[in-house]
Amino acid sequence: MHQRKHIKYFHYGWDINDYSEILNFASKQRKQVKMVSYGCNLDYELIHNLIKKYLVPKVERENGAFIEISFDFYDANLDNQALSDYFFKVFNVGENRFLEFEKDLHQLAGKHIRCHYNIRGHFEVQLNGKQYSTLVYKALDCSAIYREAIDGRYIFFIDTESEDNEEIRSKMHLLPPNLQSLHLPVNFSEIQKEVYVKDWIRSIMAYHI
């Protein structure tokens, strides 16, 4: 990081002489967000309408202050997966317009959360001689894009990466919402994640439909 006269970092934290400088610094770190919508039988038409209403392709910038937004969607009902075209699209929009979009988005069915833009991966576990794969996002629990973010949790979903996932993935929409995803603290170790993911998968397999 380049030296700035108003922002100095010491072992025990920031020495802030000018709060406008620290807000300016923080805003530069908050320019990318991945919106993840998840649930069962999401209404993709309504989501699409909101995207068309509030967001624009990578063209407009409001006074140079914009947020780069991408989308991911997870539907517990595998037959209802849609909006795949948005996976590779990026939108630029001003903060206020994004907050308006987000407010309306939260009125729709499902959960709609902010996640780290570049953190999306897979977490695999071995259980009863089979290999199960999960899709993982790192959620951002914060009140506004240009404020200091709080890293809240990892969110796990059963994906289609492993052939051993087929049986449980195909019945996710028949499970109660609390079993359709798994939320873990970001400070969990890899061993702790493995233990909890295995317990979650056992609960899915044990659930009688």
C-alpha cells in the first residue's frame, strides 16, 4: 500500500488523522460485489425485470463512483435453474441505485445476499466411501457498500460437481429450508468445516420425504 499522510497503519490498528481519507480508502475496496440469490423455485422473471430496471451493462458510470456487480443463483429445485446468461455478465451502477435495486430484490421470494466478488469455490468431503462436493460463497454482511464490511459467514450448497451428489441434489427442493444450505462462521478451521459439512450431508440423507 502506498504511504498516505493521513492514513498510517501500526501494529495495533489505524492512526486516523483525517476521516475523509479513511473513507476514501475504504470506498476503493468496496467496488465489487457478487449478488447471490438462493432458495426454492426462485422467480427468475421478476429478478430479470429488476435487473433491467436498475442495472446497466458496463457502460454508464455515475461521476466515476460505481459498483461492479455480478450475479450467481442457486435454486434448490434443480429443474428450476435459470438466468445462466447472467453468470458472465458484469454491471456497473452507482451506490444509491444499487441500494434501490437491492431493496426491491429483497421483496422477492428467496434470499438475496452480498458476497465477496472473487471468492467462489468448492469444498469436498469423503463420507461412507463417497465423495460429496459443495459450492461455497463468502458472504459480506454489511449495511452499505462504501462502509467497512463485516465478514459474516461461509455459505455451502450441494452442487452437481460430483456424481455422488446426484441423489441428494435431486431432492434438495423437498427438504425444509434449514437443510437446503449450510452457514458457517468464517473463522472455522478446515477440520471444523469438514465436520459440519459431513453432519449436514448426513442430515440430508436421513431426512424422510
